Amino acid sequence: MESTLSCQSSVVRCQLGALWFSLLAAVALVLPQNRASAAGGAKPNVVVITIDTLRADHLGCYGYSRIETPNLDALARLGARFTQAYTPVPITLPAHTAIFTGSFPMATGMHDFSGNKLPANGTTLAKVLRDNGYTTAAFIGAAVLDSRFGLNQGFETYFDHFDFSRLDETNLDLTERRGDLVMDEALGWLKQAPRPFLLWIHLYDPHFPYTPPEPYASRYRTHLYDGEIAFADAQVGRLLSFLKQRGLFDHSVIALAGDHGEGLGEHGEKTHGFFIYNSTLHVPLILKVPGAAPRVVAEDVSLVDVMPTLLQELKLPIPASVQGRSLLGLILGRQGPTVARPSELYAETYLPLLHFRWGQLRGLESGGWQYIDAPRPELYDVRSDPRELRNLYGAP
């Protein structure tokens, strides 16, 4: 088994290396060497909040003025807000797998929202924490994260409870539980949860179709996607208030992330999954670590970096299978040479291949450049062309 995993890891590195070569061949870049050093600290509780289909540029704390997200904005002011965080895949199940395994889809085999299952021998954040004395629980808002896909590994409580006898496999992404109902279950569990605990709450509301409840439907009637985000923000507010009332907030590590963004018509993509432009790759990431000063971090980071960051804060060994790097040094504002490599902003989508027999897309982003390995390769300078409209590949 170790030999097989080693071979798989070598294949992943070779594939990533080939993509890096393509990017470097397209433009000469000097990659920043950012590293994180060891961090101390007691074992706090861990709260992971994922908000599905959440674009970074549709939150108040990321500069968007057409929405009110007071709870997310307040959390951002207390923690480290990463302005350049990216998902490795714009699809819910593989994106969450990347968060909870710290590994890219090529390593886990999780490329799609159905037809995949995380191998039973996979290493997850929940497994590591459970094995180190944590009580673990997850509360899920969509059928695409049902336990049958394997992401429940390590969670002693995994509230999904979807009736698959009534579901069409092709419509799993349309089967959801509203955020207030998810939060009701999570808060009920929290009232009696032994400590320390790992709690994961997944809010699916911003996912298409956009049907926010009142008063958000009326308040955001001309942009219902934002109404769904504002509703999700209110649910996050309920959680944060509960943690503060119970004296848990200050001694909890809180990680909040979007799993991927939404096309909203950019590049002709209404929702997500077909392309790997930054409209669906750029996500919000906020990490609050007890005792760390608030800061804004402009470093390129990936969602695979979340798991090793949490483990380093807890003083737990990072498994060899993890491909991400710890961001704790960036969160603590450490200066000078560090020991971790820069994030590899690999991205992919296999959805066009698996569902339509077209072709997969893979890409890399670094130093303000985005390279997409497509049938017609694409290269963008996202600093001067943030919407990726001018393909520079092969340009004189």
C-alpha cells in the first residue's frame, strides 16, 4: 500500500511539474519563497465554516458595496483575511475534499460531484483530530457531500440525512438543506459537545438556484445571488454569537472559506464547473487563531493549505500525504526566511470530460500569471487583466 501511495504521489508531482514547465515556458517568473515556521499554542476548539459557491468579490470585507455581510466582515477584522486564496477545483465535493485532506484532486482521485468516493484509507483532518482526543461533528447542507462519498471519515457525528431514494443522480447538486436548518442542528449539538471539538458547518445557500428567504429576497430582488450570501452571513452570525455567549469564541480556531466561486455570466459561464477562470477559483478565506493579531495577507494560497495550518496550530504532526503548506507563519506575521514552500496554485475541472466527453482543463497560477492547459492554451496577466479577457499565449 505504501508503495502504491508513493507511486501515486510521484505521478502527481510529475503532472504538476509538467504544468509548471508550461507556465514557465510561457513567461519568465520569479516565484516568491514564502515559508512558515513552527508555532506554539494550546489545543483550542476548531470550527470550520464553508459557504458554498461564494465569490470573494461579493463580500463587504473584500470591497463589495452592494451587500451587507456584517458577521463575515466582523470575523475578517478579528482574523487573517487572505485576499488571494484559490480553490483547486470549482466543484463542491472535490473542493471540500481538498480542504479536509490537504491534497489536490490528482492525489485523492476526487474530481467530480458524483461517481467519486474518498478511499477508506484516506487521511482527513477529522481522522487526525479524532485520534488526538477531539470530538468531531459535521452538519451538511447539500446531497453532494453526503456520507456515501466518503468525506465523513473521522466524523463521529455527520448530519447529512438526505433521502437518496427520491433523488436523480444527475440532480444531486440541486438537493439542499437551507442554512438556518443546518445551523439549528449544529447549535443543538454544540450545546452538549464535549471539548475539545472539531465542528464543520457547510452552508449551501449561495448555490444555484438563488432563492433566499425574506427579507433577503425583497432586499436583494435584483441580485438574488447576493441575497443568498447575506442569508448565509446571518447564519454565521448566529454561530459566532453562540460561541461568544458560551465563552468558546476566544479559544477557538475558526476557518471560514468558500469552496469555489460562481461564473455569473463571465466567460459565458452562468454557474461553475466547466471553466477554471478566477470567477470560480478565487474564494474568500478567513482564519482566526487565538492570540494572533488581525491582518490582511496578500500571499497566494490554496485551500489545500487549510488542513496543515490547523494541524500546526494544534501542535499535531502534518501527515505525509498532505500536499498543502501551513499558513501559520503568515497569520502570525512572521518576517524573514521561513521553512515552507510557496503554494502551488494548481486548478482543474474534469466535469466537461466526465459528463460530456469533451476534455479536462488544468492550470497553474503564480505571480500574477494564470496559465490554462486547454486545447488552445491560455495565458493571462491577471494583474492588468483581472477578468482574464486577453489571452497572451503565443502573443508577439
